[in-house]
Amino acid sequence: MAQHDAPETLHYADPPYVLSTRSDIRPDYQYEMSDEQHAAFLAQIKRLRGMVIVSGYRCELYDSALAGWQRFDKATNADGAAPRVESLWLSPNTQTHQLSLEIDK
């Protein structure tokens, strides 16, 4: 991401879900991330100059690290139709570039 970063770049990141947000903590992805790796990822994306959108399940780790970012929540189903809330976090400069997102409520 850093290699392609510029003020007009739109970065979309969909990292593996944080383990604590899952109802089943068995590895679901070929490449998993520890909380420490998520924290390092979050620190890295906050340094990007471009616009950033991150998707995942809401959790304290992301809410804390991305304080000041706009968050959109959408009720959905996962894990055999269990209700979940998916979130998108938009970096502050998405508003500067008039990037808007409409989520059905």
C-alpha cells in the first residue's frame, strides 16, 4: 500500500477478522493475523496519504486505533445466519476528496 500511496489513491483493505470478534476461532483464512499484526496494520494505514477504507467486524482494537475515522455499521448475518454487524471505517481524508458512502439502514 505504501508503494502505491498518493493523495488521490483509494486504498481498500479487508483484513482477516480479529480473532476475538469471531464466534468460531478456528483459522478461517490461509493467512491469519494476530492482534499485534492488526495493530501494526492499523498503524501503517494511518500513515497513508491516500484515502483508506477498511472493512471488518467492529471491535475495540479498531475503534481505538481508528478514532476520528468515520464508521458505518450494517447489520448482516454470518456463521450460519447468526446476526452480526459489519463495519466500514473511512479515513478522514475521504471527506476531503468528497468520497461518500451510502449504506442501506
